[in-house]
Amino acid sequence: MDISNELGTVEISEEVLCTIASVAAGEVEGVVGLSASLGGNIKDLITKKYAGKGIDVDVTENGLVITASIIVKFRCNVQDVAVKVQDSILCAIRDMTNYEVSAVNVNVVNVQIVEE
């Protein structure tokens, strides 16, 4: 995505947006990690090495649509964790880029037992 002003153009890559969202999701208590979506392009799953695995960003007329595929810690309230992930990603993207976010979708793809 590009932002133009009187000084020129600033371009923020999709990978940067994915990384911001990934870090924001990982900071939420109860998130064990992110999981790359198997519905995506297999080549992307193999070759992309940025920290944004498990995050998909779509640019629409109304703003960004971000989808996060998360793994939740066993015994955590899944719905509470998912809502906190939505809020964390929304705030991080807005604060760091000033981009409009129209939706943050969260797919809980697994629950994992974590040894304390």
C-alpha cells in the first residue's frame, strides 16, 4: 500500500503488515502461536520466511481485511482470546501505519497443551 504526500510516496509492503499483525497476535495471553493457512498458495507456505506466517492481508476499497490463524493455549477461553487478538491487531496496524482496517478475522485452528 502506498501513501503519497507533498514529500513523495511511502510504501508499506504486505509483509510488514503481516509482521505487525503477527507480533500483535503473539502478545495476547493464551495465544501459543500462529499457523500458516493450508488454504493459501503452497509455494508461499514453503518460500515466505517473514514473521507473518498465519496472517493474511487483503486490501479492499473499505480498508484492510486481516485474517489471523491462531493456536490457543488449552484451558483458555477461546472466544476471549480471539476477541483480544482482533483488538490487538487492529490497534497495532492503526497505530503503526494509520491504515484503515475494515475487519480482523480470527480463525482458531488448534488448541495446544502447554507445559507450565
